[in-house]
Amino acid sequence: MSDLTTLAASVYTLSAGRIGASAAALIGLAAAVTAWRALTRPTGRLARFGGGPALAAGLFATALGALVATTADGGVGTGNGLGGAYVALLVGALATGLAAAVVRRSRRGPQVR
């Protein structure tokens, strides 16, 4: 019976996987918000210069989420950060796609209306 209780981590325990997955998800969320704001406001400094850092942060969040997902020892709910890694992969991919759209639009030049 003690073998089953030692496999799962406590709810309040912060393992390296949980910290890495949480950091990746938060970085990806910040990148997605930055890219979304740059897309919705086509004029301004954020639309011109926000795409590159958001793209880099989205790629970093995706890579860190993939790293945590591949190195997790157990399944979801064991305290290794696997659930957070999946969230970081999704949010990082979303941020990367949005930021790529921002970079693509900023390279076309100013839009004349």
C-alpha cells in the first residue's frame, strides 16, 4: 500500500516539472496576449515591434512544454507537471501562430485606408 502513496506527489509540492510547466504556460500566455493585442490594434508601436518578442516567447513556451512532457516520469496527476506541459504546448502553439500573423502583417508595410 505504501508503494501507491509514494508515486503521487502532494497537492502542495512544487516539483521541477510543475515549476517548468507553469512557467512555460505563463510565458506562452503573455506571448499570446501580446500578439493578440498587436493584431487587434494594427497601428502603433506594439503592432510594429511586438511580433518578434511574442514569436520568440511562444516558441520558447512550446519548447519548454515539450521538454517537461517528454521528461515526465508518470501520467497526469502524479505531480510531474504533465498536465501543465500539455497546457503550455497548446498556449505556446497559439501564441506562435498569432505572433507569426503579426510578423507577417508588419512586413507588408503600413496599410492605407
